[in-house]
Amino acid sequence: MQTSGKFIVIEGLEGAGKSSAVAILTQAIQAAGHTVVNTREPGGTAMAEAIRDVVKHDWKDEKVTVEAELLLMYASRAQLVQNVILPNLAKGYWVLGDRHDMSSQAYQGGGRQIDQHMIESLRAITLRDFKPDFTLYMDVEPKEGLKRAKGRGELDRIEQEELSFFERTRERYLQLAQQDPNCEVINTMQSMQAVHNDVEICIKQFLEN
């Protein structure tokens, strides 16, 4: 499908400040005269939100396998891309996503240590050659990110993983960001004002280019 809009994604660990970045980007893009459609992953459609609920919670004594988690993430993503993201891009709207495929590569590939070839196979089936036009990765040290997340309330199933899980996830995120020429890294260990300034600079540069 041909698209005339832009797809921008915010990535990062728990407590990285993605929500604040989404708000800043939304305002900046709208100020530039574009219509913004906000999405989140997993989720974003009725079916995808149901999958989100399955992924995020424990199921009594039933263990959610790493393979099931990975498949559910891509099932949710397939629904969102085909039913929301691509149609809105075709209308010329700008879609701003809270997480996308980099999350699966980092969390399931890095954190869960699932074979990269398996992930690439699922990606090829569900996304083909579809990629974000621009990604902003909000980098935070896992220990600090989890501290911030706990301050927001009860943690979900994935957020309750051990620190080593998030350290592997962050390491993979940084590798992916370095490999992607359309990805910018924001150091969120700075002051909040400094982080917001960096986000504003990044989106301004993207809009100008």
C-alpha cells in the first residue's frame, strides 16, 4: 500500500518517559499542520487490546511460554498495522506509535533470548518490508526505569521480570538503535527539562527534513 503520511515510533524500557515524549511529539507534529493518530503496542484495535490483556497478566498456574508471548505480540501488531496504521498513513495522517517492532526484537529477542531468525520470520510474515519513518529510543538504566515504573503503581507480568532481563533488553535496544539510521537515542537519565529539550530538537529536525 502506498502511503503519504509518516509513521513515528517511541521506544524504551519501563520508566523511560515514553508518555511524555509522545505528548511532545504529538503537539509538535500538530503544530506543523499534520493530523496525528496515536497508537500503542500491544493494542490499538479491539482485538489487539484483548491480546494485550492476555500478554500483560498472569493466568493462575498456567505459565505463558516465551513462544506464545512472541506470537501474541506479532498477532496484535498485524491487526494494528493492517487495520489502523496503513489506512491512516494512506490518508496522509501521521501515526505516532508507543512501541512497535523494535520492542519485540529487544524484549523477546534480547530479554527472552529468542532466536533472532525466529523473530525475523514472524516479522517477514506480518510486516513484510514495513518500517517506521523515524524512531525515538528513550534510553534509561533498567534499575532507574523500574524504580520509576514502580512509583506509578502495580507492575504487570513483564514488568515483574528480574533486573537481568531488562539489562539484556536495553543492550539489544542500543544495538538496534545503532544499526538504524532512522533512529535517535535520547538519554533520559538527564533532568526532565533536558530530556524534553532533546525530544523537541529531534522532532524539529525530522519535520524540517
